[in-house]
Amino acid sequence: MANAGALVMNLTANGLLFVMTRYLQSVLGHDALAAGLMMVPMFVPLVVLAPVAGRLTARHGPRPALVAGAALAAAGMAALLLAAPARGYWGVFPGLIAFGLGIGTFATPVVAAAIRAVPPERSGLASGINNTARQVGTALGVAIYGAFAGPPARRRTWRTTSPRCTSSAPPPRPRGWPSSSRSWSPGRRRGDSVIFCSGLLS
């Protein structure tokens, strides 16, 4: 059960990381650097709460912290599902904080539960299996969340300034802009680095 919990934890955390960075850029219009910084509050509680959850687990066992963490993460996910694009980043901010608090509370006891379930001489094996389950969850999360979310840019409708004409194609690029959407600017590289480092914290 602990390994299944670890898989689900990474599935939701990294799937949400993938979808939210695309949402912040493609729907809300932020650049890559801003989107990366906006995701940091979701992972700060993971760093802050890990030692606290460890002490609680040592004193009361893993179950209370697991239940509390799962409840907080579920509440955060529900808040994100109800967020409207019209409210901008602050519409998703409470959900990101709540989800981060849940993951921060859940991460330490789920590993402790996996190790406690086996004899001491097999604790290394249990830890390795638990880590493998988390990596599988990461891969599944990105695949599943990405498949359900789809490409947000295709759903955006661009309108010309003329009230008589509506076009599904984006407006022409100003002179000097790169013609390929895959071109990376220094700002985008910095933003991608922030997003990658945030994902490592999970």
C-alpha cells in the first residue's frame, strides 16, 4: 500500500506540475521564467514540512500524517479544478499551496511506511522499490495529465481588430520575431531551469 501511495503521490504532483506550467504559459500568457517562479510555492512546503512530518511519524506512526497529507492534497486539487482563467494566477494560488502542504505532509511517512513493512535487513530493498514506484508515478503522471489536458493553444481563438473578420490563425508576428515556436530565448532557458528544479524537489 505504501508503494501504491508513493506512485499516486508522484503521479499527481508531477502531472500537475506539467499541466500547470502549460496552463500558466498557454492560457494565462506568462513567459517560461514567470511560470517557473509561480510554481515554486507548490514545492516550498515539501522542503519545510518534510522534517516536521518525520518527527510526527516517529511519534505517532505514519498513518495520521498520511491521512492528513492526502486530505490536504485532495482539497488543493479540488480548488485547482474549480479555478477560472478569469481570476488569473491568484485563482490557482490557494490550490497550489494546499496541494503543496499535502504533498509535504505525505512524502516522509509514505517512505517510512514502506520501510517499516519489511524486516530491518531488507530496508534497502524496500526503499529502492518505493523509489521505483515514485519514478513510475512521475512518468505516468506526465503522460496521463498531458493526454487529458491536450494542447491549450489549439483551443485559443484569435480575433482580428476588424469586427467583420474572425480567424482561427494567430496574428502575424512583428518583424524580427523568430519564425519557429521552438526557438529558445535566454529568458525561456532560465524559466525552463526554474521549472526543472521545482520538479526535482518533488
